[in-house]
Amino acid sequence: MDPFLDQEHLLLRSRIRSWVKKHLRSAESKETDMEKEAQRLLSLLGKDGFIAYVAPKRFGGARGKVQARDLCLIREELAQGSPLADTMFAIQALGSYPIIISGSDQQKADHLPPIARGEAIAAFALTEPEAGSDISSLKTKAVRKGKQYILTGVKSLISNAGIAQTYVVFASTNPEKGAKGISAFVVDGQTPGLVLKEKTQLLSPHPIGTIAFKECRVPETNLLGREGDGLKIALGTLDALRCTVGAAAVGLAARALHEAIQYSQKRRQFNQTLAEFQGTQLKLAEMATELEAARLLVYQAAWMHDQGIGELKQKSSMAKLFATEAAQRIVDQALQIHGGMGLVAGTVMEKLYRDVRALRIYEGTSEIQKLVIARTLLNKA
């Protein structure tokens, strides 16, 4: 992947790799409360300057503009050490990107610096009980009254629900227009009428839940862009950051391959190590090849994003599709090499097996990625 990286990227990779080794892989955290651990990791990432890569330098960020390659490098390394740390970093990017691409200078100045420092936790409130892949069917409404909008509705499966200070919320300002009537708003987490309905437990530890808007009043100045821009903002954000999900998948798969190699060289059966069996060697070869292919697709898409060239939507979808599906296969094969030990609760492999599953679903399922890719191909024909 090095052809897609410059010297600054290589230095960043070295920094985040050292940070992961020091903070995530050298010792287990003693914190038992998952949300507190998530906040601790975010604060630490902010203090050490890594969250700054989610924002442009003018508004507290690390570079002149946000680079997908930076985000991919950080996510790949974080995922190898702690999927929870990766999640917290990823949601800071997901929650801030709509503000970057459509916010006013005042909105950027108000919200991006604390997010970039890790002092304000971000959230991206799009999914609803009846609106997942079909964004256009969302039911949350925003009715204008004077110089305010009144939000009503429910959002489900929202990462950082209940602990976020800054929510980007998508709601319909003109239901008759369907998808073209969706708008986006920045909502402070302490706004009256924004209520945490429940916290949701997932297969892999993750701060997530359901929030409701009960006559939640926000100033008109909280509107991102113009009325009706919401779908464009949501899809623009997902298209840009989708390749970073692939990067997280690459990180998880790389950790699984490492664990499989280490275990196969130590575990003995029938008077030889597992690594000496040809069957194991074939598995490892296939895993390593898929991992390399996934990594190249991810960084190609990220490079194209940063250069502003090519069919970004298609390449980003390809990167997410292939990398997440390959990571699932790699983790599964790594667990198979571990045999019964891979099933033991609390072991690295058991955690990886749970951690990898969500990547094929969030920010667009594998099926949606295939549709995006196919439509792009057909439009070219």
C-alpha cells in the first residue's frame, strides 16, 4: 500500500502503531464499565493528537483538510489493538464530517474544535426503527416555527447515544418530497426534548442505543446547509468514510492472522506443530493474500478520495465490500486454526469473531455496496 502513502502518512502510521502497542496491546484496561472505557480511550486519543485528524487545521484539526488515508491508517491500527478505540475514533469522524462538508464557518468553529480535541463526543443520528438501508423512509420530522425547528421522532442503533455532546440529526422538513425533503441539523446533547430511550447491547461491546426527540426545539442556525440537503449530506459522508470501515476490517483481519500464525507455531498435534501441516499452510496463504488484496483496495479508494479523482462512490463501496467480507473469512479461519481454544470466552479470537461481524452491516450492508457498484457500472454502459 506504500505507493498510496507519502512521508507524513508513514510517520503517522509509525506514531499510531507505537501508541497502540503502548496503550492497547501491552496491558488490559482495568475499567469494567464499557461506556467509561470508551470515554477514557477517546480522551486519550484526543490528548495525544489523533482525534485531530477528523477535522481541518483551521478548526482544530491536524492537517489543512481531512484525509481519508489518515483516517484509514488510524482505524487499521486501532482495530488491531482495541475495536472499541476504533469505534470511538470512527464516530468522531462520522459525526463531524457532515459539519465539515456542509456547515457554516460559525458552525464549524463552534463544534469541530472540541470534537477534534476529544472533549465533545460526536454522534450521527440517521437510522430509525423503520429506516435502515432505506434512508428515504425515515419518520423523524422537523417543523419550522418562527426561528426554531421542532424535532419529533425516534432514532435507533445510534452510536454514542446518551453520552454524545454533539449529534448530527437527519429529519424530514418536507415529508411530501420524500428523500428530497430530508434535512440535517446539529443538536446539542443537552437540548431539552432529546431523550435517551434505551441502551442497546450488541454482540461486541459498543456504546449504542435509542434516542427520541419529544418536541425538541433547535435554533434555525443549527440547520446544516439548506432544507432538503440532508440526503446529500448523509450520502456524501458515507461515501467518503466507507473506505475507513474497510480499513478497520483490515486491522481486525491482520490481528487474526497474527494470532493464527503465533498459535500454529506453538500448538502441537500428532508430534508436530500445526504450522507444519500443509492444510494449515494453505489456510495461512489464503488469509494473507486476501488481507493484502483488501488493504490495497482500501488505500486505493482513500488515495482517490484525497486526490479528488475517479469514481469514489464505486471504489469506496468496493473497498468496504471486499475488505469486510474478507475479514469475516480470515477471522473465521483463524478461529478454526485455534480449534476449541478459539471458542473460549474472553480470548482474543473469541473477541475478534464477535467484533468483525458488525462491519458487514453498518454504514451500508454488503448487499447495498453491491447495488452501488452495479448501478455505477450500468450507468457507464
